[in-house]
Amino acid sequence: MPEKEVTDDHKVREEIARKVRDVMIPFNLVNLNDGVFTDKERATLLNSLKSIFAYTGCAVPDQVTLEDGTQIDLRDLMWRLLERKDPDEETVAYARALARILEGRVETNKKMIETYDLTDEEAEALYFEACGLMRAIMDLKGYGGQFSEDDVQMAMKKAKMGDAKRLLEFIEKLK
């Protein structure tokens, strides 16, 4: 009898894990059931990372290892930085420098997804780390209430996308 309960419990856990994966992987970008990371899945992940909304809903990673091997408790650092009400110029400069370093890590993850022979799980982990880092980068770039020229260009792209969407909706209404 206890063996059956363990089996049922295991099935329930597998079902919950499957449902969580289905929710967490946008549009099922990677088929975790086949065990093979295909070129189509690779292209889908890379295209998704090019989206300006790729980081939406992603969590900032707890820790990240930089190119030089330094490990940063990123979520804790972000919390401490964003908690400050009136940061000084040195802290804002530090936040922007960290954003540039994290951008390098995102590019590294993209290159790894693009070129390495990965499993589905490895590709998924790199994808979600990149998305979480992109979210941290956006927070860091806006830190101190001042946005850089790149941030302004990003906002302009978002506005253009909104305009294009409204135009398409208008055209659909005319049909």
C-alpha cells in the first residue's frame, strides 16, 4: 500500500512540474519531452531573446557568475540598490557599470544558445537566465531616475510597436 501512495505522489509531482514548465516556457519554446535541442528550438529561443518584452515576467537571478569568475548575489544587490531613496552619483554610476557587465553576460548566453551543443534543459536555463538578466539591466539603467540614450531609443521602439499594433487593429476593423 505505501508503495502505491509513493507512486501516486510521484505522478502528482510530475504533473505539477509539467504544468509549471508549460506556464514558464513562453509558447512552449522548447519541447522538453523529446530530449533533443533542435535547430528550430534554437532559432525560436534566439528570436524570443531579441524581443524587447523577453524579460517580462522573468525573475532576476539570485546569483550570477561574471566573465572573470566573480560571483555576485544579484538579487540581493539589486534589492539593496533599489531600496535607496536618493542614490548618489557614484552609486548610479556603479549601477550603470553593472548593467553593462550584465549585458555582456546576456550576449554570452545568446552565443552559447546559438553555438553550443546543449540539452533542452541547459538551453532553457540559459534562456531564463538571460531574460532575468535583461530585467535586471532595465532596472539598473533606470536607477537614479535618469535614463541613457539607449533607454530612450528602447522607449521609442516600444511606442512605434504600439502605433503599429493600433494601425493593424484599425485596418482589421475596416475589413
